[in-house]
Amino acid sequence: MTFVLTAETLLTGRELLRPGWIQVADGVVAAVGAGPAAQPVDRDLGAVTVVPGFVDTHVHGGGGSNFSTAATADTANAVALHRRHGTTTLVASLVTAEPDELLRQITGLADDVHAGVLAGIHLEGPWLSTKRCGAHQPSLMRDPDAGEIERVLDAGAGAIRMVTLAPERDGALAAIEQIVDRGVVAAVGHTEATYEQTRAAIAAGATVGTHLFNAMRPINTREPGPVIALLEDDRVTVEVITDGVHVDAALYRHVAHSVGPDRVSLITDAMAATGMTDGIYHLGPVQVDVVDGVARVAGTDTIAGSTATMDRVFRFAVTHCGLARDQALLLAVRQSSINPARALGLSCSGLVPGAAADLVVLDPDLAVTGVLHRGSWEELR
């Protein structure tokens, strides 16, 4: 099927077109351009902003479902919830688990990756710091072991896209090299690492900073820690949760301006409570209480993931980056689509000829009014 869409504003991931048009053929972008379309228009979307589909590379669940169940119905439910909010490419994140349970989860989710439901798996643990455990179970954390890593990657059968680990753990640098040698992205996170230990991890091949600032040794005047090491290296993409809870607007703005347009990746770190009411939920074996939309480990002040969707973090970025509207949109599109896809080696490349026809339609308030996934309109409920 071939059709042409027009919109008042169209962002391709490379440029802003006003007005703009896009031709879709068999689920793929066939052509895109500025001004009036050269061919008959099938649908004029009107006074809206069209952006590439959001790419969320760090999400644990949604709609009441956890990816850790590795059940097809739960995976489909969580993916559908995030799809309605503009996420057309989603990587499922797993939290720390004991060895056999982790293998079970990976094997189950790998089927969903190979079926095209998910874009990959992100292992957030179990090789993390107990001092910066966040919503992970400390008793299940362990030093990376070459044999276990091989078993884990083999179980994924090519589905694992990223592994987050703490570089100060015994064997971590060798583990990073092993992970990267298998074609998987290594990330630094949930860590008490020093500046030098983080630099060593980057030298070993780590290229992502997992939810920068959160569950991470803070900056000190005499020990810069992981944050500065990650920010100052051009090889590293840093994840930022711009949900208005995890990171202050001023901090996001500083990072966005200091590292440039290509090194920040917006993520949700969403959990099962996303799209649901306040209440009691779980992240792996850990109980999480959600009050006023904020998730915390039960009985503590520790933030436990988020209840955000990508449209929310996109709006926050546009509103708080400190740029004029059009420049803010251009930056937020890179951070919510182009950068995360590039960081994990995903094929999403924006709204350009040859790319999948994944797009989000936003009203003047940047609320989602339409989602096109691989050339088909999604039902927004």
C-alpha cells in the first residue's frame, strides 16, 4: 500500500520541514519533502507536528505488566501501552535475578525479539554495585563471571542489545571486553566507581552511561566519579530520564548543552505501574509503592524506575532545554529517536527514504494524536 501524508510541521531527524510531506510504500518511507506534495495527498494531518517514532532503550514494563515475567501476553500488553504513547521501537530491560531465573527470562523475551515485538533486551544487572542498588535486590548481585556471561549471551541468541554493569566489581573490565566482543553494547550504571575506574571501563569498550546521575556515585570536588568520566568522553552516549522526577530541569539543560546534540538519549525507565493508578507493584522481586505517580522502593525514599512514557519525557525535553521551539524540537527528536537507536545499533534512522515508516503525530501541546508503526495506524485508546 502506498499513501502520502502532509503536516504543518515535519521533523525527519535531520531537518525541520514546514510544511512537509511523506510518502509511505509497503511500510517504508519512500520519499519525504518540504512544501506541497508533488503527488495526490491521501491524508492532510493539518496543524500538527510529525516526528519519528520514539525509541525507548530502557523500559521494564507498563500497563500493569513486567517484562521480567517473560510471558508473551505481558510483553504484548506493555508494548501496546508504550506504542500508544509514541514508542515504536522498544528494548525490554531486565533487573537483577538469580542465574537460572535470568536465563528463563532472557530465553522467553528472545522469542519476542525474534518475532519483531521487541527490538532487543537490556540486562540491567546482576553485575551491579550493592551500594547503588536502587530497586534491585542486593543479595542477588554478583561479580561478573565469564562462564555466566557466555551462558547469558548464548541464551539471548543475538537478542541482547545492551548490558549494564558496575566497573568497580571484580572482573568487570574483562566482562566489558567479553560483552563487546560478542557485539553487545556495554554500559556503566548502578555504580560506585571512581573517575579512573569509569575511564578504564570506557577504554575497555563501554559506550553508554545508564540513567546518568541516578544510582551513580555523585560528583565530588576531589573525586569526579563516573558522571564526569562519562560526560567528557565523546564515545559515550548518556541516558537521561527527563520525567521531572529523576533529574532536575537545570541539570538536564546543562548536560544537553555541554555534550552536544548527539550524545544524550532520553529514556523512561518505565515500570509496570506506567499507565496505571497509584498502588503496590513489583520490579523483579522488589516491592514498589507508587504515590502521586512516583515509584519508590517500599518503605524507602529510593526512586524505583518511573511511570513515564516517551511522549512525557519528550515534552519535558522540549520545554526545558532552553532553546527556541523549533531548535528544541530538533534536539528532542535526536535525543528520543536518532541517538538511542545509534547507541544500540538499531536500524531506526528517522523519517528518511528506506527507513521503517514509524512516526508520531503531536498536537500543539505535544500530546500524541496518532502513531504510525511500519506504515499502519495504531489504535489510541
